[in-house]
Amino acid sequence: MALRLAVPSKGRLRDPVLRLLGGAGLEPLYGPEGRVLLVPTSWENVSLVYVRPEDIPAIVAGGGAELGITGLDYVEEAGLDGLVVEERLGLGRARLVVAVPEEAPVSSVEELPDGVRVATKFVNIARRFFAERGVEARVIRISGSAEVMPRLGVADAVLDVSSTGTTLRLHGLRVIAEVMRTEAVLVRGGHVDPSDPDVEALKEALASVVRARGYKLVLMNVPDRVLKEVVEVLPSMSGPTLARVEGGEPMWEVITVVPDRVLAHVLVEAKRRGARDIVVLSIDRVVP
């Protein structure tokens, strides 16, 4: 089956998504130059469709592409039937938050007065969020930066994406509520058979790259006399792999996978217990 994969043509997700595709071996044969929006890739049956990330849910649900990668916030904002979230990809993690000027005399959404003006691109999310909290908000749709709107007198608050909070603080805003957490997701049109071999291959290729993030492959030589003590401190998926090393002293090569967050401590402890010749390698993909 020929697949069209809609990807962001701009915005904070564009470059991370293209790097993810490259890691999965799916490279565009040329970039989105000028008005070229449909680009073949190194996968014979897959083409990329470069479009705005906020348009991807509608394009995939409407049959303009079989699959798409966009932010979960845009998926929730669209609220379309016939759109399936297949994978969370862990890219572009951020929060949708409500923020007000520093001097505003409120500390929660419930303290906002009825009629409060809220500037946002996420109109549907905003309306649901404030309605659920019993606040009658006047939601103002914008297409550019929301942060400046309170200073211009256009809005009393904003509902916007925040990764670190720096941009909000620079504009004199403080967060009073988290609306949702978002990240890049792989979406499939409801009209597309999820068991199609090409769909499954693409989904697994992307998922395998995501799984490999945050892990390292560790190889070490361990004398037989301390093997039990070293293996006790090694995390692994199903268990470390052991291979006998031919040499003067009885020795084993031990191969395991270690999360980055504990790697330094594991290496120190393994060495303290007698491991030697330790090698750490990056992992491109993990397929369970």
C-alpha cells in the first residue's frame, strides 16, 4: 500500500520529527523546497506530506494522508472522529497552561471572573476547560503569539503551550493552571487498515527508535570468580548475555542494556566488583 505521512512543515516539532524519521531509515529524497509539499522518501511506498502541524489531524481524518505526526494538543483541539492515536513519540514534550499577568489578583482558574478574556490558538480546548470549571470565559482566537496579548490589552489571560516557562516569564506572565500535557504522536486515519504491512512496518520503525532513547548497550569482561557479584548489579531487558572469553584466566563477556539515568552508577559498581574492559555503545533501535 502506498502511504502518505503528513509531517510538520514548520514549528517546534518539524526538526525533531525529521530526525526521528532519519533514525528510522526514512529519509526524504529532497527537502520541501518552494511549493513542493509531497516528497518521496527512501522507502519506496512512503511519501511525506509537508503541512502545518495544526492541519494534520484534519488531513489524516479526511483521507488526504494515511498517517501523520503532530502534537497531541492539535489532535485534542481538532476533536475529530476517524482519527486514531497509534504511538506517543516523546518528542516536543510540553504543557498547555493558563497564564495571567504577574500582578493579576488570582491564583487559580476558579478565581477568574466571568467574562474573562482568554487569548489562544486552542479555542476548543479552552472552551471545554473553562466550562468544566464553571468559568464563563470569552475565548479569543489568535494565530500568532499569545503571550503579548495581555500587555496589548487584548486579553486578561492566555492558554498556550509552554516548554520551560521562560517565554511566559519574559512577558510578565505566571501559570495558574495546567490544562494538559502534550507531545508528538503518530496518528492514523480511521479508514486505514492498521494491519496493513506497510502501516505496521512504519509504526514499528518509529516505535523502535523511540524505545532506544535513553538506553546504552554495555559490554564488559568479567572474571569467572566475580561473575555472580557483577551480574547482580546489572539491569537488563530479559537478562544479560554471557559468552566465554578464551584466555589465561576464566573470563566472561557480559552484554546488557542499561538506562542512561543509572548508567554512571552501574559502571562504577560493576568495576568495583571486578568488571573490566567496559565498552558503552549507543543503540539505534529496540524491537521487543
